[in-house]
Amino acid sequence: MPLLIKGGRVITATDDQRLDIYCEGETITRLEPDIDPAAVDPKTEIIDAAGKLVFPGFIDPHVHIHLPFMGTHARDDWASASRAALAGGTTTLIEMICPGPDDEPMTAFEDWRSRAEGTASVDFTFHMSVVRFDELAQRQLRQIVNDHGIASFKVFLAYKGALDLSDADLFACLSLAKELGVIVTAHCENAGAIDAMQAKLVSEGKTGPEFHEPSRPTCVEGDGVTHLATMAQLTGAHIYCVHTSCDEAVNAALAARRRGVNIWIEAVAPHLVLDKTYAELPEFEGAKYVMSPPLRDKSNQAFLWNQLRARAISTIGTDHAPFDFEAQKKALGRDAFPKIPNGIPSVQERIDLIHTHGVLSGRIDYQTFVDACSTQAARIFGLYPRKGTIRVGSDADLVVYDPNKKHTLAHKASHSNVDYNAFEGWEMTGKSEFVTVRGKIQARNGQFVGETGTGRLLKRKPTHF
Ligand code: URP
Ligand code: ZN
Ligand code: ZN
């Protein structure tokens, strides 16, 4: 059924205009100041968007859904994660494929893809983690890029022995990425330094979640960024630093950019609105707020927001990684913080958090909001202009947003399978009213109203030569 969104303020990364949007099939076919409802297909569904904002569907470039990690598994599947994403206005997810070091890349790719296909209700693609780099892995990585349209890798400079790569393999992986035109997303820390610091703190009896940040301070993250950037400079690979949490890491990336390294920077919602005092909460509550890189001193937030406003940081994702508080974080990490499964879920909350704490508090404007939460992810990861903007010919992924709607974040309203909400009780202003994926209404007022399994794998072409 065609869809007419009438009377809204259409906001893109560059514009803010009163326009009507007409969608037929899966795409936007008309974008005009005044489309007469009497002159379109009588079967057209009409959404009255007067007083509302209309955004391109938001893209989260960094989520974990199926995640075997730290001796356990993240709680979401594609059904729950899609519902959570849609309820919050996100229409495309990019999931990290995270195999173990003994797994074959192709087997992992097929596994992650089969979990999404037929279950996802948002469109999706993957970053392919490279955790081994022998001949077989290299051959399969080429196939994953060339035959399956996965145009980004992920590497970890952290989680020693589980996901990290040797320098020789990192160099070879970046060289392959350069050859294939694939961008390499990277978790940047110094894995060896973290191991040493964790052992030292635990031996001193410092075992609680409040010691997670001191075990991997900002210099450890800055060092990771510098190390990756050096390797990128040597190989010419294009790199994207995920979840940069602090001025030291961002400054290391900006210094590399000034040297000519092709480097992009991601921030994630938790670092922008939460600080390390949350990990210091008593009764082990702090474990809810253990992620890596850790929540930082609050002073870093102004710096991150300013770099977003300057568009030096390109994207805002979530790093959604849902581990239960009771059965996972507490049960596994009670005796020693290095065993607390790392991750803070926020795929449902991201857009309202950034609207409330970024736009309404004057830190970024609406264009930067759309750019960081949608357009840049599409551009960097080869989805633009199909995704990430509102123009004739683009997929009809749209969010009709009420910027004045007040609501309270709560676990009971969450669609994620996890047992807590890191933002419980937070007052928000702004909420998605209608969310469409390729012209179909998938969510309405925070409720899933669509069809499960309609999400599609987005094949991408390498662009980072
Ligand atoms: O704490 C985090 N970030 N957990 C998920 C895995 C990762 O490092 O992205
Ligand atoms: Zn990470
Ligand atoms: Zn992550």
C-alpha cells in the first residue's frame, strides 16, 4: 500500500524543509511541498505529520546480537533486537560477526547470516571480525567480501587470547583490506597493558566493577588508536575506530588524520551520557555499567560532543551488547571485575538519549544528529544514498518523530531480552511515532506492528581503496 507522510518537517544531514513524502513499493517516489491526498492512489495510507519531524531511518553501525563472549552469550536474538531497534527509530543494524580464533570465517559468516535472515525486521549487514589470518582465513575473507557483499572488517586490539590479532596478522589484514577496498573497524586498546593492570589490581584485592576503568585508563585507549593508525599509515588501509570514549583516543585519531591516515571515528551513546561513577554504584550495581572501553570521567563528554558538533567524530552507534545483570554480570563477575561480561545495551534508547542530551541541550543541531545517527554510517559503510537520507529513489526508511513527547525509559518498556535498563527512570523528550522500513510501518509509538523476518541483508560494494 502506498504511504503519504503529510505536513512534517523533513530533516536530513543538510536540510530542514516542510515537505510531503510519497512512498510507493519500497522507495520514496515523490518529495514535494504539497501532495494532494485526493490526487494519489485511493489505497494510500496517510500519516499526519503536522508538528512532527521526519528523519531518515536511523542506522546503528555497531551492535552485538549473537555474541559468544567471556564464557557466555549475549541475550538478544534478531527478533528482540529488531523490535528494540524499531521501537527507538533504528531501521538498519550493522552487527559485528565475532567468531573465536579457531573458527573458520565462512562458517561464522553463514552462522551469523542464518540467525538474521528470516528473523530480522530491520535491514542489516555485518562487519566481519578477523581473529585469525592463515591461508584459509584469507581465502574465505576474500569470498565474504567479493561474493557476499560484506565490505568491512573488524579487528580487536583488546581481549587478549580471545579476539586480538598479532601485529604480523594485523599488518597482513590491513594490507588485504586495502587491496579489497574494505574499511577496517577496530576496537582500540592495548591488550597486553590491560592484562597486566587487571592482574595487578586483582592481586591488590581491588576486585569490584569500580576498578574496571582504572584497569584500562584513557592512555591505554589512546595507545591502541595510535598503534592501529601506525599500521594503517604503513598499509594505506582505511580505518574506523569504534566506541572512542575519551579525548586521548580521539586526539590520537585526529593526529593520525592530520598525518594523512584515512581514519573515521565513532562515538557510542553510553560514553556520551554515562560516566565512570555509574560503575562505582554500590551492591555490585556498577556491573551493569561495565563495558570496554570503560565509562570515563565526565569531563570527556563535553569533548566528545564538541568533536561531534565539529563533525570530526562521524557517527554515533550504541555498541549494544546485552548481558543480564543477575545471571551473567553478577554471577560471573562477582569475585573479580575482569570476568564481568562487557557491554551496555542501548539499541532502543540511542535516538531518544541523543535527542534529549544532544539536540535539546544545545550540544548538536538536528542536521548533525541525523548525520551522526544515520547519514555518515550509510556513507562510510557503502549504503548511501539507498539508506541514510530522504530523497527520491532512496529506500522508504522513515521516522516520524514527536520532538515534544515526554516519556521515561524503563526496563518494562524495553524490547531487548536483557534483564535491566541502564537508563531506568531517565526522563526523555522526543519519541518515534511511526517507523517504516522500505515503505512498511514496522513500529508505532514504541510498539512493533510489523512483520517479523522482513529485514534484508544489504549487499555492499567496497569503496575504501
Ligand atoms: O564492552 C563492550 N564493548 N562489549 C562488546 C564487545 C566490544 O568490545 O565491542
Ligand atoms: Zn569493542
Ligand atoms: Zn562492540
